[in-house]
Amino acid sequence: MNQWEVLEILERERAVQKGHFLLSSGMHSDTYVQCARVLQHPHLAESLADELARGFTVIPVDVVISPALGGIIIGYMVALALRRRMVFAERVDGRLALRRGQNLERGEKVLIVEDVITTGGSVQELMELVESLGGRTVGLGAIIERGKDRDFGVPKKVLVRLEAPVWKADDCPLCREGLELEAPGSRHLA
């Protein structure tokens, strides 16, 4: 599956939306990608996950970790494709943490899987969490990376790179136009 096929799936399922959006990073954009519109279909989630997993078949992976809420489905499906365990991190007092009896064993090789990378802040936070728990991040997979190609110091596979503008709230031209701001993500910074 190439990036054009992935984009076609995203567009067919109306996952790419236009408007004025507050992203989970706190940035504003005229484009929002609601991966849940695609991932609600198990056969599409499986196809995307299989493609992501193919990028990590030669890298030893013990466990997949994803951030709640958006990354859970794709992370789980990648773990299924790799036949590995999957854990997810949730926000506790504003920081990502493992809860619900989930943990990492010292020395485990961890693959981070995200739905969308915007600024890379959640990825960096997950890498720090993995390290603090004694694991080692060995790769990063995502359905979409917005904007520039970021280097996190580990092998990375992204199915689609999406060029969509992002602005700080103070610099947002859509705010200056008075367009209503929508906050569709699972985490909102106000």
C-alpha cells in the first residue's frame, strides 16, 4: 500500500476535514485528520496496521506502546500483526503514564505507534516514559505525520506525510478572521 492509496482511504472515509481546529498540541490548523473515521472499520485498520508492521519486521520488537486515545486502535492492530504485546499510555496529571496494571519490563524493546504525529511532543514524551520504565525505543510508526519529516533517532515508518499549515494561537489567521474554533481531539489545551 503506497501513500496515495492511504490518502484515498482517508478521503473516502472523510477523515481529512477542513475548518479551524485546535490540535492536541495546542496549535491551530485549517486541516484536521480524524483517524477514528477510518479505524472504526476493522478491515481498514488491519490493512493500515499490516503496512506499518511491515516496516518493523527486521527490528526486534517486544512490545508496542501507543498514546490514548487516538493511538490505541492502530497500536493494537500493529501489535497483532507483529504478534507482540501492546500497552497504552494515558494522561495522569498532564503527563503520559502506564496505568491499569500495564508495565514494561527492564530491557524490553519498544515500538511506538501513533495515529498522527503533529509536533512530535507525544512521541518524545512516550520515548521518555519508555526510558524511565527501563525499556528502549527501537522504532516509531504512524499513519500520518503532519508537516516536516522529524528525526527521533530511531527507525520510523509513516504511511502519509500531510502538508497542512499549523499556527500558534497568536499567529492564527483563522482566529483573526473570526472563524469558530473546533477542538475535535481527545486532549485539549486551552
